Amino acid sequence: YVAPTLPPYVAPTLPPYVAPTLPPYVAPVTPAPYVAPVAPPPASVRLLAATPTSAPATASVAQLFPPWTAAQFAPTTVNTGNLKVAAAGNELETCSNRMPRLGCVTLSYKVSAPAMVSVIAEITAGQLAPKETPSSWGCSGSEFSEFTEGNIPKDKMLAKLTSANSMMTWILRFVGVLGAWMAVYCILSPITYMADKIGDVADYIPCVGGFLESFIEGVVGAVVCFISCSCSCSCSLTVMALVWVFMRPLVGAVFLLIALCCCGAAGFAAMQAKGEGETKREFRMGRGGGSSGPDYE
């Protein structure tokens, strides 16, 4: 075996390395802040004329919006120097023209000049003053005076005041009884709520569900309304009667008697209903219990 003769190894010659030339660094320039463009003011403004048929007029912006002067600003104080009568003649104003602006003060005044008046008051040192009314049972002391236009005699004026007082008294009585009725009805409202829920359940019954729901809710609502009305009227009448016993004994005694009769009738009806319920319960127990009692047919 003869080894082959290899030529001598010759390393390749590389070109010398040349670093690339970079351009010089230039810092970025900050852009200028953005400025919104401002539209130039119009040279003139078109105005509608007083009538649609007339031609429109033209006015410059300077004529429409003139610069304010010191005389156009509202005064900071009100005195006789700047408070003048307005052009209408029924107002006082601090501004020299009718253009409203902040700070302007306008005062209006009215005068009542009746030919004659009627007064109920006390004369003290040549002057009219309210009359002090003494306190009484259930009423505190106060001051009273009345002023009305016209020549009204004393008797008619007192009759008018008495009628107004009586009307207000009856209004307060009616509102008090109505408030008591609403209060008792609200106390018994859980009963109507239960009836409403029972009616909702009965509504699921085919064919007759809607009728049963309306019947149950209507009957329970009417009974609760009647009971609340009876209780509220009895309580209100009792309170009125107790007060009138001291203020007007005869009238108060009659009302108190009526109130007691109403309360007694309500109690008697409740006892009768309770007795009938117990009788029916005993009747059912007698028929189903198999006792040696009488045979009910």
C-alpha cells in the first residue's frame, strides 16, 4: 500500500476589514405646538327685517356688539342717585337702559287705595293693634285682628268670620275621620294581602279561577273596608263627644250616647258571630264523633 501524496495546504487570503462609515447623529427637531386656526370675524351680519316682506338689512359686527363702557355696567350700590323711574312708570331701576345684565336692580310697587275699610282690632294710643284673646279649655291664648275692604257692619263681619271658622272646623273634622279610616285600613291591610295571595292560587283553577280570584279579593276588601270604616267612625265620634262634653255638654252627651251605642252594637255582633261559630263546631263534632247525643237530621 502506497499513501497518496497530498499537496501542501495554503490558507486563503482574506481582504482587510474596513469599518463602515456612519453618518453623524442629528437630534430630531421638536415640532411646534398645534395652533387651531381662527376663523376671521365676518365683515357683516345679515339681519331679518321687522316684516317678512321687507328686504334684510345688513349690520356690522361692531355695530351689533359694541364694546362695553363703564356706564353700561350695573352699579354696585343702590341709592337715590342711580335709582330712577322706569319708562313704563310702575318700576324703579338702577340701570340706565332696558338691557338686562348682571347686577341690575328693578323694584316694582303697587298701591291699594280702597275708598273705605272695616277693621276689628284694639285701639291703643291712637293706633290699631291685635286684640289678645284669653286662653280657655283646650285653646291657648292668641292675638286676633281682621281687616277687609268696604263698609261692612259689625254684625255682618262677625257672621262672615263665624261662617268661615265653622267651615274650616268641618273640613278638619272630615279630614280627621278620613285619616282615622285610612289608618285602620292600613292596620288591617295584611288581611287583604293574604286574600290577594289566596286569589292568586285560586286563579290556577281552570275555567273558574279568574272568577274565584275576583270574588275572594272583592269580598275580603269590602269586609275590611266596612270594618275599618266602622271602627274609625266610632273612635272619631267618641273623641269628638268627649271633647264636646266639656265644650257643649248637651251636644256632647248625645254624641257620646250614639258612639256608645255603636260600640255596643259592634260588640254584640262580634259575640253573636262567635256564638254561632261555636254552635256549628259543636254540631260537627256531635255528628262525626259517634257519641250518644241526639241525632241531628
